[in-house]
Amino acid sequence: MLLEDQRFLHEDLERLEQGISDRVLDDPRHIRDRLNRDHQISGFLDRIQQQSKRLLDIYNDAEGQRTKEIQSISTGDPFDEFYKQLNEIKDFHRRYPNEPVENLERAYKRKAPGEGESATAEIDNLFTGEEAYGRFLDLTTLHEDYLNLPGVQSRRITYLQYLNVFDHFTAPQCPIKRPEKTTDQYFSYVGRLSNYLESFLRRTRPLEDLDNIFTSFDREFDKAWEAKEVPGWGVETQAVGPAAPVTEGMGEGIWCQDCAKEFKNENVYRNHLSGKKHIKAAEARANKSSGANGITDGDINVNGTSTSKPSSSTSAKDLKERVIAEREFRVRKLASTMETVRSDTRVNVERRQGMTERERQQELDALFAESAEPSLRPSGADDESDSSGDEKIYNPLKLPLAWDGKPIPYWLYKLHGLGVEFPCEICGNFVYMGRRAFDKHFNEARHIYGLKCLGITNTTLFREITGIEDALKLWDKIQRDKKKEKSGGENVVQMEDAEGNVMPEKVYYDLQKQGLL
């Protein structure tokens, strides 16, 4: 009976919309409850799309069954058609007596605390303990894989350092060279890193259109790959002669492409060019570049022409490099999207490194206890429990409260210098507690907005400056220096000697006094 299916689908859509509206009006306090709400809404939206597709197929009526059913009802004796359908329903229930009836009102209704099993069981299985319901990243396993990669084993970095460089794939942050990136071990590592970040984004942001975001990443990569602008995967150029190539690395000296090493002194670099190590590295690099072009020493005949035929090894290598570069590009984009979570993870790792194992376990127990507490108590006792909980907190030193609502340890308070006040006049005499919060606020919107209100556009030069008068003086000095430099460059008088050499006026008169002209 297509008409009954059509009515059922319309009812299902209305129930889904009502369920979504009920959950949107709710504002849970705990992050686990918020994630559970968002995932439920995401599931309802997916079901709305499925049911709407089924309903659209019924309305299109490609096989004409709906039209036949409407004609059978509208023509003939209506009682005959009624009893015919009634007998079909009875016959169905006679064959399937234990068929459950789907109650849409109960299926999509928000369950009150204590009704049935906990609805947040799925959220508990989505995240690890280190992720804390999507608040932090858990890259410990990937950090171990990174340390075992070829080229990294000699450069051991801590987990905290890895959080800063896991999305950097070029020198000097990444010591892995381009030939080493084509290994299966690195290919698997980049794939797992990309899949984890993508999975983390899907688990923490279920209501966003992530497929559209990932498609835009692919389009940006295709354009960058065609233009040879992907970092670390551009066209390799071989340096000719002993001249120093373009500076890379830290940007402070001369970079040797063959040895992937940086020299701060030009004389040391020249002596390095004649060394055995550099000569071997240059020969190995030349052999790799010639092998990448598909031409080896055995493929060249007496006349000096190539006898090799095009092979599929080069195309397979290019395809693998493209896949690896695409994964690296996606990791960069995903990391930039989750920059806030990344910075919170670094702060959390630093905090946990100063804790004992007993304190970590207590923190984990408190997290689970806090998340389980709302489901165990009745909704009417919220105000009483909150007021009684506030009265039980003993905080005579007025220490800041942690995420669990309890005062932080006093040693942690002294370690971070949270008792030191740092006022900022530019931010409206706002007082920052602790050096970390003070250093961080120079890049925040409040301080930048205060500088713009003073007419200062270049905010990077005003770090550690908190007074309005000091900032205005420095800005006036910068503007005067710019005008002086501009006017000095425009007012230079050029002089020309008898041989046609052009030089500044001061140099011309100095040479004339010395009799050199």
C-alpha cells in the first residue's frame, strides 16, 4: 500500500523535525552531552535525506503503482476495497504475529535522565581518554611511528616538539629528504596521520559540511600540483659550479643541496665542496636525477644517443609522489583548521608532564564522574546540588579554578606565576594574570583592536608595549623614519663624468677633489 507508506514517510519527517528542534533548544553544559546532541542531530538529518528520497520516488511513480492504487480506491465500491485491504492486513499479522510496531513518537523523543540506558555510550566509544571528548589530539602512536621513519632516527624529538612540527614536511623542521618520502613506511605514516585528523574532525564537528571542505582541499591541491607550487615537491634544480645556491634551511647561511646541510661561513662552504663526502653525495644525486629521467649509463651508445625506451617506472613514481604530496597537503590544511585544538593540546601536555600518575588518574576519574553525574540525579534537584556543591569548595587562597570547578594546586599556581599581574593600557587597563596569558594576548583580538583604534596598522612591531603614550611615540618615530627614507631617496642628485659614469653628487665631488676625474 503505497499511500500508507507515503503517509508514514510524511509522519516520520515531521517527527524528525520535531526531534531536531527539541535538541537544538537544549544547551548541555558538559562537552560529552553536547557531542551526543550534535551526533543525534546529524543522524536525524541523514535519515531525513533517506526518507525524503524514498518519498520523492513514490511521488515520481515510475512504475505507475500509486496511480493504480488511487484509481482502485476512487472507482468501484469503496467498501469492497476497504475489506480487501483489511483482509490483507489481517493476513500479514497472522503470518507475522510478533512483528514489532515502530513508535515514531518514542523513537525520536528526548529521553529524560534515568529512562533506559545511557544515550552517551556511543560518544564514550568514539574518543580515547587522551582526547577528552574531542578537546585534545591524541598523536602518541603517530609520534612513535614518526620517530621510526628513515631520516628521523638520528633526530629524536619529544612529543611536545612533535605537536609543533607534525604538519611540516620541508626542511629544516622535517629532516626527511625527498627520496626517503617515497618509501612504503613514510607513505603509510602520512596516510594514517591524514586519516586520523580527518576522523577527528568528523567526530568533533558532526553538523558541519565536511565533505565540501575536503573537496575544496582537493581542488586547491590540484591547482598547486599543476603549477608545481606544492611545498617540498617542486622541480629540483642542480647547482652548477662552486657558486653558492639559494639559501635554504634556517635562512642564515649557505645551503648545500647535495648534502642537505647549511653553512654559515662561505669559506667553510668552499672547502666543503672539495671534500670526499660532498663529491659522493653529488654523484649519488646526479645518478638519482638521471635515473628519474629513465636514462642510465647502459642506455647510451657510442654516438652518445639514448637507446632506452619509455618505461612505466617513471609514471608510477610520479603517481606515488602525487599521492604522498596530496596527503601532506591535506594534513597541512586539517592542522590549520584545528589550530585551537592543537594549541590546547600543547598546553594540556605541558600541564600533564608536571603531574604524578596518581594526579592523572584522579583527573580522569573526576572527568568520568562529572560526565556521569547529570544522568544519575533528577532534573529538579539541579539548583540544590549546584548550590550545595559551591558551598563545599574550600579555597582560602583564592586560587583559579580548573576545568572541574576545583582550585588548581598551589605549586602549579606558583609555577606559572599566576599571582603576578600584568596590566595593559592599550586593552583598556585589562589585567592579565601570569606571564603566559600576558604574552598570548598580544596576538588576540582585544589588543589588536586597541592598536587599530590608535591608528596603528603594523601590530607586529609593538610587542611588549602596553602603554598608549609609548605606542604613539614609537609609531610616530616609525612614520618619520619612513618619510625621511623616502625623501632621501627622491632627493639624490646624480652626476655624470666625462666617460659617462653616473654617480651621486657627493661621490662625484670627492673623486674630483682627489684628482681621479
